[in-house]
Amino acid sequence: MNKDEQLAQIPSSKPLPAMRRRLWQSFMCIALLGILTGIVALGAIHQQASEFTQSQLGLAHSRYLVRDALMQQLGLENLGRDWHTLPPSSRSQLLGEMRARQQGLVGALANTPGTERDMAIRVLQGLTSLQPEGQNTPVIGGLAELSRDLAIRVSSLDVGKAQQVLTDIEQRRWQLTMTVMFLSLLCILLTQFLAWHLLGRHFIRPLIELGRQIDNLSAHRKNNTAQVEPANQEVKDISENLRHIHRQLQHQQQNPNVDQRTGLASRSALNHHLQQEWLRGLRRNESVSMLLLSADPVMLQNGHELAELPPNSLTQLVSIAVEHTARAQDYLAHYEGNKLAIVLSCTDLEQAIKLAHQLCYRVHQTHIPTPMLATHPWVTLSVGVASRIPRSTHGWDILLQEAEEALLQARAQGGNQALVAPCLLPDSSWLATEAIY
């Protein structure tokens, strides 16, 4: 069977049967399932909210009973205390109010099992038997004791009912959670079933069959091109290498201001920024300072000097420099090799010296490791400091020259120190509170 016959056996992708209708049916079924699940969930939530409202109304009714019982108790105690001082008309009015309140308690406790309703009836009968003109102080005292017992029992009923309501609410919440989870799982399963039932037979299976036939044709083509496969692989490798080189060149062209080794600003970006800050300092008559940082030479045991720091050590050095250049006007860049540069705008010599001391001390205390064959176990830092107030539009590169000169002197004198060009730093005792040296 030749290539043309195999291509003729591949079915056309146009007559996929009733694809639009199947997609519409799937969409409608899934939408209806989601709507149905939402309606059921909303119904369950509404039912729980209604039950919660009824429970709250019951609790409010119980609290009203407790309030009325306590008011009845206090009223009887006050009436017994003030019976002799009250006129008959006031006694009659107070007795009428208490009888009405007690009648409400009897009605509210009509469906309550136990002795609470009997106690309320006894209190009501006692209030009915009282006469405004008689001496009823002992009777009122007994009624007050009975009303106190009734208030205690009603409060106990309220507490028990509140606990039962909380238990019922927690149970209903758990039932609602399980119902919603079950409905969600059922909706997912039905959605998967409908997706396969409506789409699988009419869309996925034809595509699978088409893919198998394409694989067969590809296998046939591979057999015919087995002789040119090594040459094709070599061409692919060369093409991949060329694409990689092209990507690197594009990246360098798109990011000329970013140093690839450290991720900081490049030397060209540093020069441009220093020119801008020099002109700004000229306009404002403000100092422009610069720090040039470099790791001290690392000597190996064979007497040779390590050309560059290991990547991990350089990364730690960059991290320390970043921590100490948190101001918006500080500019950190990669100078060359193991050297970093910091441009400090609006910063005088005193502040630049202070920052240089802090950097030296921080690197010394961090204990950045050197290679195993090095004569010294830790990396140390030397800093060259330069500061000027611009007087003309030219001369910004003087800062670079002075910082390099100071850095060379610091490294020549043993490293692990900061120097100001072209001489050593003056007495730094005034930095005792800020610097370590």
C-alpha cells in the first residue's frame, strides 16, 4: 500500500456527526445540573435558616418567661417590705399588675411538663386571695419564696433549652455540609458521565482513530527515511545550537544594562547613572559619593591567586551590598570581575565612610567561605571611598579614578579595610558608636 492509498483511507474531519448539537446538549445538561444542585443547596440553607429563626424565637420566649418570673419575685419582695407603708389604693394597683403578670406566666407554662406550672398556679391563687385592707405580710413572704423557686426552675429550663437548640443547630449544620458535599460529588460524576456519553462516542473516538491512522502513516514514512536520519539529526543539532546562540544574542541586545553574572546593573548603566547624578549634584550643589567594593585576593596553597570568586561567594557578597543600599537614591552595579560599585546621591563623605565601615564589618562577620585550597578560610572586603561636590558638567569620571586608587591602597595595605583617596581615613574614633573598627 502506497502513501496515496493510506492518505485516502484517513477520514475527513468535516463530517463529524451532529457535533454542534452534541455540544449544545452537553452544555445544557451541565448547566441544568449546576442549577439543580444550587437550588437544592439553597433550599437546604433556607430550611436551616428557618429552623434557626424558630429556635431563636423559642429562646427569646424563654428569656421573657425568666424575666417575668424574676420581676414577679422582686415585686413580691418589695410589696412585702412596703405593705404597711402603702395606701390601700396602691396595694390594689400593685396586686392587679402582679396577678396579670402571673396569669401570663401560667399561660406560657401551660405546655411545660413538671411542677413549674403548678407552682405558677399556686402563686396566682395566693395573689388572688390577698386583700388590700388585710395584714398579709406573712402570706406575701411565702409567695415571694415560692416565686423565687419558680424563677430558678424557669431559668434552668431556659438553660436546658438553649443547650438543646445549640445541639440541634450543630447537627443541622453537619447534615447540611454532608448534603452539599454529596450533591457536589453527584454533580461532578454526572457531568463526567454526560461528557463522555455525549462527546466521547461522536468526537473523541473518531479523533483517536484518526490519530492511530496518522501514527501508522508516520511509521511508514520513518521506514522510508531511515537512511537520511543521521544527517537529519546532525542538521537538527546544528539548528538547535544556532537558535541557542541567537537567543543569547537577543537577550544581550534586549538587556544591555543588566549584568548577566550578578543580575545587577552593568558597567555602561553605572556610567550613565553616575553622569546623571553628577549633573543633579551640580544643579543642587550636593555631594556625590562613590564606593568601590572588591573582595580581597584569595591565595591558594600552591601560591597562585584565585582569579574569580566562586558563584556562591559572589552571590553572598552581592546580597550584603543589596541589604546596605536600601535607600531610593542608592545605586548598586557590577563594576568588573569581583568588584561592585555603589553610587550614593546626596551623601557626604562622612556618611559614605560610615557605610564603608559597615560593609567591611558585615562581610567579615558573615564568614563567606573561600575554596578548600585557599590559605584563608573566609572572604574579606576592601572598599575605596570617593566623594565630591560637582563644580562643572565634566569630571564625573574622577570619582571612579579616586575610588579605584583608594581601593588599590586598601588592598595593598592588607585588605579588610576602607580607605579614602588618596590617603588613609582620618581618625575614626568619632564613629565608635556606628563602626566596629
